[in-house]
Amino acid sequence: MKGFKNVVLMSLAIGMLFYAIPQMDLRAAWTLPTIFSILWIMMALLVIAAHLHHILGVDEEKRKELNRINRMKRWQLEQLVQGRRKMLQFRK
């Protein structure tokens, strides 16, 4: 099971969000408690998004793509070095 810890932590963050939102006063004008409530909700959503990002394995796909690109660059460099070596041997 992939990322069990992340699933548990994301569930806790969602539960905390569902518990806190009804108790926050978001209908008032731009008062300090309203601003704090909005920032707190945004932070909780950011935590949930980070755990979801890790659970979905977006980092692994990115890492695999970067490895593929690096292998291609190394292969191209090897071809360039071998081509120059052959040119030097041909000139002699």
C-alpha cells in the first residue's frame, strides 16, 4: 500500500477542516478573525493538496521522465565523443 502515512495525515487534515469550518465566522466584514479563518482554510487545503500530490505519485512520474532525458543526453554525448574519436583516427 502506497503512502499509508500520507493517507492517514490527509484524512486528519480533512477531518480537521470539516470540524473547523462550521465554527468559523466567515460572514463578517474583513475583520482579523475573518482573515485568520480564510488563511487557515487555505493552509489546510495546501496540506491536503500536498498529501494528495504524494499519494498520486506525481513525483515518481517526473523522476522517471528526468531519468529518461538524462539517459538520452548521455547517449548523445557518447555518440559525439565516438564521432570525434573516429574523425581524429581518420585524419592520422
